[in-house]
Amino acid sequence: MKIRFLVVLFVLLAVAPVYAQKIAFVDVKKVWSESKEVEKERKKVEALLKKSQEELKAKETEVIKLQEKIKKEGRMATEEAQAMMLEEYQKKALELQKMATQKEKELAEKDAAAQEEFLGKVRKIVMKIAIEQKYDMVVPAEQTLYYNDKFDITKAVIAEINK
């Protein structure tokens, strides 16, 4: 019985290294915050946002002017003219609302596409580093409770993506 136990123990100890995996970690948030590419993309989005805000401001100014016109001229205008001014105001206000929604949607789509493209590049770089350094698995640092810094490949990923 003891011999059988020792044989099983010996076999398990001999086989255990075969199942050991080399795992690395990457801090995706840090890669995101320290990437030159993300900074360039952020500037593009900010420029688009500024342009959208300017367009919306111009449309808003148009709506405000029309509102002021209605206040000034509305009392003296005929009922039919008042109705037409009110209809035009409502139409312009609705256009402003639709434009704001459309601009917000466009910015969100561009931002999401840029993020997805960036994460695709990060995945390729992580895979390249993992293959080169013979890691079996790379896990996001954000999803682990503990890891040894010697298995952290974040700096290597940042260096590669900033090339």
C-alpha cells in the first residue's frame, strides 16, 4: 500500500511540471493611458467634438433668433402669421434636437470604432510578446487579485505600440 502511494506520488510530481503554465499579465488601462496612438485619436475626437459644438451653436442661435422674432412680431401679426412663425420655430427646434442626437451618435460610433481598432492592435502585440517569451496565457491585470510584477508585460506592450 505504501509503495503504491509512493509510486502515485512520484508520478504526480513528475507529471506536474508538464501541466505548469507560464502566465503573464498586462495592465490594459495603463497601455491605454500611455499610448501615443490613443492621444492622437483623442485629439481627433476633440476636434470633431468642437466642430459639432460649433455647428450646434449656430443652429441654436438660429432657433433663438426665431424665438425672439416671434416674441417681437407675434403680437402684431395675424393669427395665420403667428401659426406660421410658431410652426417654423418648432421645425427649427426639432432640427436642432435631431442634429444634436445625430452628432452625439456619430461621435460615439467613431470613438467605439477607434477603441475597437486599438484593442485589436493591443491583442496582436500581446500575442506577439507571449509567443516570443513563451507565455501560455496573458491575462488582464485588472481581472486578477494578485500577480507577481516579474510576469507583467505592460511596459513591453506600451513600448511596442508606441513604435
